[in-house]
Amino acid sequence: MADLTRYWFPAKRFGWGWGPPTTWQGWVVMLAFAACELGLGLRFLPSRVPTFAIGSLVLTALLIAVCLVKGEPPAWRWGERDR
């Protein structure tokens, strides 16, 4: 059975936010995000920049929402101290 508590996006070691995905589901989300951004660019640039910008903001908001739900809770981190 799959581990349902495993984070798709781990917290960064330094700073605030998430690092690269650690599961295949996280990689699928990132590839879908990149494909949608590329599709927006091919469809709306260079003639309809405002439409591209709004679409990009929506896609980014969706990516952040997925990271909030399936990622480690974000917090400012200073790295692990050597013991």
C-alpha cells in the first residue's frame, strides 16, 4: 500500500518554500505545469500578452495550491546544524 502521508514537495533546506518533487506524482504536476505554460506561450504570445499573463498567474496559483496541500508545510529554514 502506498504511503499516503508522504510529501510530494519537500521543504527547502535553506529559505522558504519547496524544493524539487520527490515522488512521481510531484513530477507529473511539474511537467503538467510546464506543458500548460508552454501551451499558453505558443497560443497567446507575442500578440496577446495580457491574456498570457493572466493565464500564467492562474497556473502559478494552482501550482502553489497543490504545493500547499501535498507539500511539507512551508516555513523559514536555516538548514540543519552540524552535530
